Amino acid sequence: MQNLLLSTATILMAGAAFAAPVRSAEPPKGAARNIVLVHGAFVDESSWRPVADILSKQGYNVTLVENPLTSLAADVEATKQALEKQKGKTVLVGHSWGGVVITEAGDDPKVSALVYVSAFAPDVGQSLASLASAGPWTEGGAAIPPDAKGNLYIDPKVFPSAVAADLPPQIAESLAHSQLPLGVAAFEPPST
């Protein structure tokens, strides 16, 4: 995951590398100066911190969205609140479940681009449930049963290999045991 996040920062900054020295603390002229990072399910916004730090050092205004993970509508609202605070063009970046969220929130006039990082990218009418049922079915997908309250968690034994295989084992295990629930209701609403 850490390598994935660092790769994302590299992709987001690729234009800057050609237009200005890598050490520049100023985005290229005309580039979106705002980047809003939307985390996936089972983790919080701190999962984006390494990328946010890299982008901030490059002169971008970076906002981390704190998804409540209770429903698609609640996560879209959290992202829209972050967008309201932006001044000028903004790039929305979503990881995993965050892709569904940025798809819904991305029609804001401030949004100049959507970036999907190992993310779901639904078409109109598709839900996370329909995307997940289309496959491929993975070990991680099979290890997400709802609890008695209708919240979803990934089995902590499977979490490290399914979600955090490229992280040091101690970090992967910590994430597995501190994961946040995703409301089962988030799987059903279709993308509009």
C-alpha cells in the first residue's frame, strides 16, 4: 500500500516533473493547485498521509477527507464539504471504495480531474455490490461478512495479504486490528 501511495504521488506530480525541477515548491502554471484525497473502506484518512506530505512539499494544497463509512451518501457529503473549501481547480483522488465516492462527488464545477488508485469506477447505475459481484472474487472479498449491526470488516487474518501485502507485517497487522467498519448500506446505492 505504501508503494502504491508513493506511486500515486509520482503520477500526480508527473506533469510538474517535466515543467519544473522536482524540488520546486510550486505546481506548474495552470495546474490544479488543490488535491482532495479520499480514502477507501476499512481505513481512515491517515492512510493518505505519506502521499499528502509529498504533494504538500511540492506546493499543492492537499485535503484529506474523513469518510464516515456509514453510507455512500455520507461519504459523498464529506467529500463535497472538502470541495467547498477549495479555491480553484481541484483534483479528486480516490482509493478503492473512494473511487465510488469521487465518482458521485466529481460533478462539482471545481473538479478538473478524477484519479482512481486501485479504485472502483462505477458507471451510471452500477453499485459497489454490482461491481463486486461481477468479479473477480478475491480472498479479501470473501472475507468481508457483515456483523450483527450490518457493518462490514475484513477478517483480520486475511486483511494483511488482501489489503496491505506490500507493507511491513507489523503495520499490516496493526491496520487489520484497527480497521474501521463500512456500513453494508454503502454497497447498494447505484451511481448517478
